[in-house]
Amino acid sequence: MSTDADELIFIEEDEEPSFLENKSINYSILEEQNHESQLISEITPLQNRAAWQILICDDDLSVHTVTKLALEGFKFAEKGLEIISAFSGAEGIKIIEQNPNIAIILQDVIMETNDAGLQAIKYIREVLKNQLVRIILRTGQPGDFPESSVIVNYDINDYKSKTELTEQKLFTTLVSSLRTYNTMICLAESRQNLTALNAQLQQFNQNLENLVQERTAELAIAKEAADSANRAKSQFLANMSHELRTPLNGILGYTQVLKLSEDPVKYQDGLDMIQRSGKHLLTLINDILDLSKIEAGKLDLHYSLFNLDEFLKDLIDIFKVQATSQEVEIVYEPIGKLPKLVYGDSKRLRQVLFNLVGNAIKFTDKGIVTVVVQIPSSNKIRFDIIDNGVGIASEDLTKIFQSFEQVGDRAKMHSGTGLGLAISKRFVEMMGGKLNVTSTLGKGTTFWLEIDLLSYINPVQTHTTIERAQHVSPRSEAVSQQSLPSKAIANTVLPDRRVILELLELAEMGDLESLQVRVKHLEESDTELKTFTGEIIKLIKDFQLRKILNYLNTQMQA
């Protein structure tokens, strides 16, 4: 076969009936399997393609052969061709569905039916929504398929009669079509990128709107909290004004009466009123000072040895008169064996328990208030204050620990400042614990706390152990006796805290002679403690009892 540029390279098809006289191809099965095309997102970018894909859709095998020969060595934009063959309209559609990167279709008309090619074009454009592929219609019966009619009714890009499509014209047609396809792909990719950027921008705007809404909500919550705090402070100031004026009026009134009286003894009740009013006034002022110190971070705990049993009994005794006047029974219930001596801040612990027990009695009418004390674990002591009073609503449980907040009976609120629980909570946290509460409205409330309170070990048993250990060897005592393990604090090696507690008790009793003997035994058992023991012996020789107590308390907290 000649390959001259002007020689026809296609064989004309046999005459076939007009496509207008035949029914369309039944594409119902294909349409059921087809999903909405997402061609743009499926297309491979041009820079990632190795070749241009060309589909020859013709039922004549010789057309495929001759076309491939004519296009051998063809290149456009430094890319060659990948030619794919289809021999029916249905097969062509299937190939297009599976290969969205096909750039050009050389489409015959008459194949399995008279208009199979035209129906395939319609399906590709309207069902597959593929507007990018360049479709060149090639027909051997241009009379049956007039160009003017086909170009208007079908979305094709070029119309060629097989008799006119020489090798040179085929080359020109493909270059023109690929140039157009290349431009359309670039536009599609730009549109795709623009769509992605627009989606990102919309997402960003949505996120920004969400952030603005969240921030607005947070600001609204913060504003409400600030307004609530201001209202609480205003209420507090009103209450405080009332609380301060009442005792002051009592003090000033009775003072004037006593100044005019010739017999002060006659007015003993007035003196008692002055004393109660003064104490109440002092309590209010102390609460305010404690709160200001806590918020400024300037409140410190002061640890010392105290008798836990006496401490609790004294606390219960203080409230018995008030409880009896309200027909409330107050019960002290120790569980298990409690240590006699403990090391902690008795003043702040008393303040916490005083507040909790006082509240329990205040909000209980004709009931029982129980103070339960137990040891849940080593060096921990738990206090439960249980009442069967009015209880607290669940929505108010988070408010009661806030400064200036009061809940419950309005009449009973005026007997407090709204600071007690807030201060107590902070004290408990400073003592290594947490203040908890459970309550059922109308049935009662339970407050409980666990704090670190180091127990004191019997000094007689410790002393006996030391005496017995001395008969073995001075150094073995540090190993065999649990009360003597050491730890390095700064540049001074200290004995165990329980040993320091023993020394503290001897100092508290003022028994300097026993203290000196115990310190010397301690020094002989472990020479690394010489700095610690030497300081105490020096203070003992100078009879500096207060400095000894300060020194031991300082080392206890180290």
C-alpha cells in the first residue's frame, strides 16, 4: 500500500440502510451499571501521562490496521500515541468508562446497527458526561449522514468522510484535536484546583465561623460568670455589712450601758454579748484575711505535734450547746485504732472541721450530725461529717466551694459570709487532700476529706530497740531499726521523719535530758547524722528550747 500523503488510506464501507430506518441501540444495561461520572477528579494530570490515548471505534479490522500504520511515529508535545481498538459502539462505551484519559475517538457510524456510532457519541456526552474527549466522526456514507445534520444534533468535534481523510489530513486533524484537548485539560485541571481551593476556602470560612461562634459562646459564658461573680460579691458585701453592723451595734450599745452603770456585775449578760459579738466580728475579719492570703499565695501551714483524740473531743464539745439548742444530736464515731499523736497544722484543720460541723448543725433541724474518723491508709486520716438535714440541690453542688456563694435557705444564708467552704477547700488541698461532698435534697449531706497526718511512733519502744541494738554494733542499728533510715536534704543528712517526731515530742514536754540522750544515741548509730545531731546538742547546752522546736519543725518540713 502506498504511503504517499495524498493517497487515500481508508477503504469505503459497504452500503448500509439509513440509520433513520433503524431503532437505536439498547443501552439500558449499560445505563444501569453507569454511575454519575466524576471525570475531572479521575483524569490523570498531563505531566503524568506517558502518551496520548486514541480510541479507534470501527467494526472494520482493516481500518484499525491502516490507521495504526499511518500514525506510526506520531508525536505531539513530545508524547507518542497509545492506540486502543473497539469494534462496536457498546465496546467503545465500555472502554471510555474504564479509560477517562482517552483524548481522541475516531468514531465510525455504522457498526452493530446503522446508527451505533451516533448513539455511542450521545451516551458518552449525555450519560458519561465526558465533554473533554475529542470525537472525530469518520463515515463511509456521508450521504446518509449529512455533515450539517450530524454536527448540529450530535456533540462531535469534527466530521470526516473516509474518502477525504488522507494520511496528511489525519495528521492535521489529530494535531488540532490534541491541541484543543490539551487546552481543555489544562482548563479542567485549573477548574479542579479552583474548586478544591474554593472548598478549602469554604471549609476555612466554616471553621472560622465555628471558632467565632465558640469564642462568642465562651465570651458569653465568661461574661455570665463575671456577672455572677459580681452579683455574688455584691450580695457578699450586703451580707458582710449586715454581719459587721450587728456585732458592732451590740458592742457599742452595751459599752454605753456599762459606762453609765455603777454596778458592772449587774450587766453580766451584756458583757457576754460583747464577748460573743467580738468573737463573731473577729471570725468574719479572719475569714476575709485568710481568703486574701490564699488568693495572694502567702498563706503557709504551720506543722506541730498535737493529740488527735483531745483535738476532736474539744471540737465536739464546742458544738454541743449549739446542737442541743437546735435539738440536734452530735455524735463522734472513731473507726479502728486512731493514733494518739499526729503531726500537722491543727489550727487550719480545726478551722476546716469547725466550718463543716457548724454548717451541718445549722442546716439540720431536729436530726443527727455524725463525725466519723478513720485511717484508710498509711499516713492518711479521713474525716466524714454526715447530717440528715435539708440537703443540697445537685445543681448547687459545684457552687458551694466558690467564694461568696451561698445556697439553700435564704434566712440561714445571712448567718454566714459564703467564704467558709471556699477557704476550707483550699486548706484541705494545701494539706495534701481534697474536700468532697455528696447530698440528696431533703435527706442530708456528707462532706469528707482525707489529709496527710503523720502518725507518731511510741518513743519507749523505739528507745528499747536502740538499747538492744547497741549490744550488737553501732552501725547495724541503722539497718535493723526501721526508725533510723536516713535521707539527704540539701547538705544535711536527716533521720526518718518518725524519729524527728519522737524528738519533737521530747522537746514539747521540755525533757531536755531525755532529748540529749536520744540525740546522742542517734549520732552513735549513724555518724552521717552528726551535722543534724550536733546542732540540737548545741541548742540543748544553751537551753534554747524554742530554737530546738523551730529547728525540728523546719527539718520536718524539709
